[in-house]
Amino acid sequence: MRRVHFTALVLGLVLIASSQQSRAQQKEAPSLDDCLTYLKSDKSTDRAFALSTMGLMKKDALSAAKLIVGSYFDSSPDVRQAADLALKNVNPDLYKPVTSLVQTQNYDARVQAITDLAKMGKDGAAALPAMVNFFKDGAKGTERAAVVKAMGEVGLEDKAFTPEMAQLALKDPDPAVRQAALKALPKMADAAGQMPTILSAVANDKTPANRIEAINVLGVVGGGNKDAIKSLQGVVADQNQPAAVREAAKKALMKVQK
């Protein structure tokens, strides 16, 4: 009988010890928040460690996929390699188009990757750093506007990206790019927060087609906004504006005054 009690006691202690050890291990394992902190470190070893750990987390690190893609452009080769391994595990659907954009020199393959990401819609949002990089350093001619259109489609819910789109709408030297950005803006998160940029485009863009596009954006996001109403009233009253621009302003003014 004593043996039974003794055996039971030993088993109980073993179970308690195992449970405590398991909890201790859980506490020691870096969390996703820990990884995000390490990813900001000046030390490349910390950043590589963070990415490697997120790769082991797989889908549990999905919310950090955009940061993983951004790490493809890290100055450290070890960090870039860790990012590549991490993305493959965390968001495998993005792996092929992102690596096509970042790692291949085949221009047609990179353009195809943009098309594939656009089809993914907001599910492709984490690829934005790779898309922005291609837009700045790789896209040519008419493809630049196509990339902007694609970025608008995948970045619909990315508030952090909306200001960048607004800047493209205002400052890019290519009228086709500005127009593509202006078309994308109304559908994006926090579009109303970009009102100063849109108002500047209405007042200062030299291309009538782009002013019309900016006016149309105001009609969508400027409801009840006093600055938007004042700007549109000024365009309507300006006889130096082309008739098409004044007409667009009249229609937009009706919308924002409702």
C-alpha cells in the first residue's frame, strides 16, 4: 500500500515539475511583440533572430508579414536571408510574387508579379514594400501607373500607406501616375485625412485632367468639409479654368454640400 502511495507521490511530483518546466519554457520563448522589438535593433544579429523566430511562428506571425517583406531590403545579407525563410513560412502565398519583385532581374516576371498581387487585393497588402521598391527603382513607362493602381488595390486598408499614395497624387512628375493615385485615393483607408494633399492638387496641378480627378476625389471624401466646399466654389467661379474642370467642380460641390 505504501508503495502505491509513494509511486503516486512521485508521479505527482514529476507532473508538477513537468508543468512548471513547460511554463518556464513558454515564458522564455520570445513572443511576437518581442520579435518586433528585436527587429528594430541596430544589431543585425537581433534582426535576423527576430525574423527566424517569426518564421517558426508561421501563421501566428502573419500580422508582421509587411515588416518581413520590408526586411528584404535590409543592409545585412543575413537579415535578408532570414526574411526570405520567414516569409516562406509566415505567408507562403506572397512568397513567389515578392521574390520575383525582389530577387529576379527579369522585367516581365516582375511586372507579372505586380499583376498577381493586384489580383490578391487586400490579401496582398504585406507586399507593399516590395511593390514600392519596384515602382521607385524598376518600373518603366506606362507600367509605373499600373503599379500605382495595383498598390491602391492591395493597400485599401493600410492607413500607413495612404499618405504615400497622396504624395504620388500630388508630386509625381508623370501625369498618368498622378491620375492613377488620385483615382485610388477615395477607396483607401483614411482618405479624408489626406484632404490637404487633395486640396493642393485641385489648386496647383497644372494638368486639367488631374485637377478634375482631384475634384472628383473631393466629391467622394470631402462631404461637409468647409475647406473642400470653399475650394470647389473657387474653381466654379474661376473663369480661367477649362469648362470641363468647372463642370466637375459643380458636380462635386453638390455632393459635398448634401
